[in-house]
Amino acid sequence: EVQLQASGGGLVQAGGSLRLSCAHYGIPYDDYKFGWFRRAPGKEREGVACISSRGVTDYADFAKGRFFVFSDGAVLLRMASLKPDDTAVYYCAVGSGGCGLSTSEYNHWGQGTPVTVSS
């Protein structure tokens, strides 16, 4: 059975950093991807970053140069130079196939972890 749990969110000042973690168990695919998504108040859920089982990564434009996704047991998302606009609930998800940032590509979702960036 698939289990996903995001953690590491919290309150941080603008310009600060956070590292989010997605613990996982029971991935049912031999070719898979992990995605990080976020949903800010009053906005639609949007892709942040992804990493596939083949090592391919992708980032949303707002994340490029600031966020870094990698796998070290858990799937980690390092976020640096945080801005108030980064305030959102962040989710990890798993889907089959290659890396992508569309929500429709993902079949399993973990509980979100909230990130608040103050100015």
C-alpha cells in the first residue's frame, strides 16, 4: 500500500531556507516520479518540482535557481531565498512514468505541510 508523508514546513523569514521531506513506502511502479506541488490561499494547485526514478528533474519557472529536488532515501526539496509568495501548503505525490509537473500525472498524494514566509 502506498504511503506518503510530507514534513519540514514551518514559519521562515523572507530570504530564509527550508528543507521539505517526503517519506514514502510501497511505490507500485518500476518506473515512477515524485512531484512536489503547492497550493496557496485562493489559488489553484501548481507544480513545483519533480524527480523521476531515472534521475530526471524538472522545475517550475518560479523555482528554478532557488529550489532543488533530490532523493536520499526520502525525496527532499531544498528551498532557498524564500519569498512571501512561496507561502502555501506543499504536497508530495507519486505517479508512473517520466518527470512532469501536471497534477493529472500523479495518482497518490500525501498530506501537505504548510510553509509560511514572512516579510
